[in-house]
Amino acid sequence: MKLEHVIAADRDGIVREVTMAVGDVVREGYPLVFVQEAEVGRRARPRAAASTSTRSARTCGRRWTVTPTPSTRTARRSWRSATRAGYRMPRENIAQLVDPGSFKEYWPLIVARQHQRHDIETLRRETPADGLLAGTCSINGDLFPDDRSRAMVVHYDYTVLAGTQGGRNHYKQDRMFDLAHRFRLPVVLFGEGGGGRPGDDNNGPRVAFDTDTFTSFSRLSGLVPLISIVNGRTFAGNTALVAACDVIIATEGSTLAMGGPAMIEGGGLGIYTPEEVGPMSFRWRMAWSTFSCRTKPRRCRSRSSTCRTSRGGPGVGGARPACPSAHRPREPAAPVRHARNRPHDRGQRGSV
């Protein structure tokens, strides 16, 4: 779910067949690639001279964050968009949601804390903004004054290390949620991602004891509107943030779970695909999702309408949008039982 395993050949050869495709589950002992041993010469790739403007842009890192060039990240997202409708890049979502020119991004130049594994150019290219876009903006400014249209957007980038939560990524969220608390800003969270990230540099505590992302986010509950949006695979820490929101908007193909396939397999509970863990067909019956949309553009429109409604304005078409789950009573929660009472509940009377 979150890790990349490099398989290096110990000899020269020609790849004749690849048995796996994107999304397949790799089984133990199953052949992945068939290589025909052969003498293969390496061709040196010509290196184009960089212009002065390109060198200066690369120096400050904005080439990879503000105006990213085509790369493997955008190529992967384009493939998913072509095969499964509704997948878009984070900046496309933000551009559709916020008022034009109002998004002010925080800390766009940071990269993942993996300097012991990669050089700085690789990190700028592959981990821009450490996989999290965040900033202040205005939403529906044509309907509300400035003090009522201000909002905050926090968007995980699934094309960067599967949208996982890294160290600097957490620090950015701590800052944003503190600002939302101080200035009473509604928060729109795009939560798609794989949860906690392994692989960051080993130069500090293994667990981020110095970050209070989940605590500071939970303090916003009841203080400002919290709206979450998911489209695809959402697990672990990402799900924890999504579940703390007042409104959850999800596409039909989304999955929401605290434990992902890697956690389930590691616990010896079997091998499952991400789509089998917490699909929306199951979550909807639990009233987890307030809105369910078929595509991501429609989801952005639903979110804009939700922002209007949370401020007391009209919904889509001049009326407040009906919430299907609001008219369906939730099942009463089971009472909490002390652990010491459970053996007495299960066993025969007087036998414990």
C-alpha cells in the first residue's frame, strides 16, 4: 500500500514478459518478470543544457510545486483518470472549489524528510510539498462578505508517496489547524491517503511525539465546520481525520478504513485488495457518508453547496440540499462494558 520495493536483476537481459498489472496483489513465490539473458549495452542519454530561468526555478524548488512539469506522478494520475473516472490532481480540485486567485498556499517548498535516501533534486521532483497542499482561501465570495467566506483547504496528494503522513507534512497540518482555531476558519479536508508513512529519515523519534495533528484537529469540532472529501483509498491516520469531520463527501469508489491491506496482512488476517476494505457500499449503510457522488467534479460542487449551507445560505438551485442520512436514525450504540465483566457475561453463572 505504501512501500516501493526495487527488484534489481543480477545479470543483463531482455524483459520478455511482465505477469503483473497495476492493482494486482503480489503473491509469495509468484513470478513477476521473465528475463531472457543477453548482452545488452547501455546507451548514454544526452543531457540538455538548462536555461538560466530553469536553473533558478530549480534552485528555489517552485518548478516542482507551483508549476509542476510532466512526471511519473502526473502520469500515474492521468492513467487512473483514464481508467477510473473522477481522479484529478490536487490543484485542479482546489481551483474548482475556491474563488479565483484567493488560495494562499502555506509551505509549498518543503519536501519529504528522506535526505538519507535521496538527493534534494529527487525529493523536489517526487515529493513536492511533502504530499500535502494547504492554505487559506475564500469560498462563495460572491454570496458572502469577506469575513464569512474565508476558509481553509487541506489537500493530501495521493501521487506523492500514496498520500501518506510524513513528519513535515504533520508540522504543516499543526500550523494550519492552529490558524483555523485562532481565526475560526471552516476547514475543507481532502483526505485520500494511506495513513502514517514509513521510510522518513531516522534522525528523531520513530513516532511523532512532537506533533499534535489529531489533537488540534479534534479541538476544531463544534468550533468551525469541518468538511471532508474522499475519492479512492483512505486508510489509517487519514481516516482518523476524515471521521472527525461533521460532513463526509465520498465518491462511490472510495474505501475508508482504519487498518489497510498491509496492516491486515501483517496481522495474519489474510490478503485483501484495498477495495475490499471499507467500501462505500458498506459505509453508507453505517451512515458514515453524508453525501455520495459518482464523480469528483460533482463532489466539488456538492462541497461548495455544503459550505454555503453551513453559513446559512442557499444550497444548489436556491434550496438547502437534503441530507439522506439526516432522515435515517442511527442505530443505538452498544453500551460500554468493563473488561472484568466480560468473562462473567460469557461464562456460566458461578463458574468464573
